[in-house]
Amino acid sequence: DVKVTQSSRYLVKRTGEKVFLECVQDMDHENMFWYRQDPGLGLRLIYFSYDVKMKEKGDIPEGYSVSREKKERFSLILESASTNQTSMYLCASRPTGIDYGYTFGSGTRLTVV
Amino acid sequence: QQQVKQSPQSLIVQKGGISIINCAYENTAFDYFPWYQQFPGKGPALLIAIRPDVSEKKEGRFTISFNKSAKQFSLHIMDSQPGDSATYFCAASNGQGKLIFGQGTELSVKP
């Protein structure tokens, strides 16, 4: 069964901390995405990557960065966590060249206190 | 800006009834319109999708209706069941591979 695995299900961090959210996929997908999910706002794209070492900004990249050193791993970094970054973070992957069916991970619920 | 607007935000339907969720989009370059279903504690999963060259697509009890001139599309769930209770997201893509999602609809089907 194909999978996108997010390393933590729940995370509590303090304001100002540097936070790493990890995502690994086992489907050899070229494309990977980070979204945040907030009630009433749906899913909003933070960053995405079409290939190793490639990254592109999504709609809400401020306060975030990403790293993709290997094809299967896409990391989201909060440089200095703030309370307004408390949210559910979802990672997804998709192959190139067919209909855009994303496979999502189960999410990381991050609370910044 | 919100390029895909979804309504209603929440919906309660009796078992056996029809659930209808609507979405409207702005960008005429969008060419792929999927619906995702999300159960509590899980990530969204692709449910059904349509391209603008057809006006309707049906898969089992789930149907997408698409109105290109009105820039609207909707999800119909026939014979709704308690197991359909979930959050539903519409989305759109313009061929660059990234999806723009609607705000989500929390569906509750009462027995």
C-alpha cells in the first residue's frame, strides 16, 4: 500500500523555536507538497517541490522554508515558530504525467505556545 | 485571495437523502476539478474528479456536475449513509500540478 508518512502526529513547541516537520513517501513520486489546514480556510499551499533540491513558494510561504535533499523526503521548517502557525500540516505527493491525484499523509497537528 | 469558493460550510442530511456541495471558481485556466474526502484523523483522499470537457461524471453514489459557463461544479451524494460523514473539499488545478482547495464542507449523515 502506497504511503506518505509524516513523522509526528502531534507536536507542541514554544514560540521562537525552530521546528522541523518531516514527510517521507515510498511511491517514487517527483512532486511533493506542504499544506496547512485551518477551519473555514480549507487547505492552503505553503511550498511544493517538483524535483530533488527544487522548491517553489505556494500561497502562504512567509515564516516557512523547505528542504528536499532526497526524492522521498520533503521537510517543512518553521524558522522561528509563532502562535499563528498553530495548525494542522499536511504533506502530499503526486507523480508527474497523470491526473493530479494527490496522496496525503495523516497530518501533524502543531501547537505553538 | 480565495480562487475556489465552497458552500455550505456544514451540512446535515438524513440517511438515504441527497447531499449537495457546491463550488465556484474564478480562474478560467483551471482544467481539473477533483473532490477529496477526509475522515477525522486522516489526510484527504481523492474521491472523484472531472475535466471541463464533460458536464457530469458519476462513480457509484457520487456524481460531479460541472457548469463551465457559470464556473461552478458540485458534488452530489445519492442515498447518503452515516459512513459518508466526513469533510469534503473541492479543488481546482490549472495544469501546473498544484491544487487550489475550497474551504471544506463538514457533512453529517444522521441515521
